[in-house]
Amino acid sequence: MPEGKWEPGVVNLDNKLFLFGGYKSGVVSSKRSDVFDPTSGSWTSIQELPSAITHMNMVLGWANGMVCRWI
């Protein structure tokens, strides 16, 4: 993981692991989002969250053929 953190929101989609927010060093909430691809063994930073957050519940759903995410 590019940045150590705990208590992020986590979801598995298309065999990739997505991590959103969580605590980083110093118990500071993070806006950082990353995706891990186990096939390549690589992490990629993706768009940051609009605000720093921890302790979130992640749920995936489908609507009109598209992935919908509720946080």
C-alpha cells in the first residue's frame, strides 16, 4: 500500500481492491483513495475523496447497467 492506513472503506470490484479514506500516520483522517490489482501486484492512486473520512460502510449495487456506490 502506498500509504499505510487503517479503518478505510474497502470494496472488491472486478477482482481489484479499492480503499477509500481511513486513518493515516498520527491518527489523521485521509482523503486518499487507492486501488490494488492483485494480477499485476500494483497499487494505483485514484481521485481523492471530497473530504477526509474513516469508519465508512461501502456497498456496491447495479443500476441501469452501471456500478453505483453509496457511502
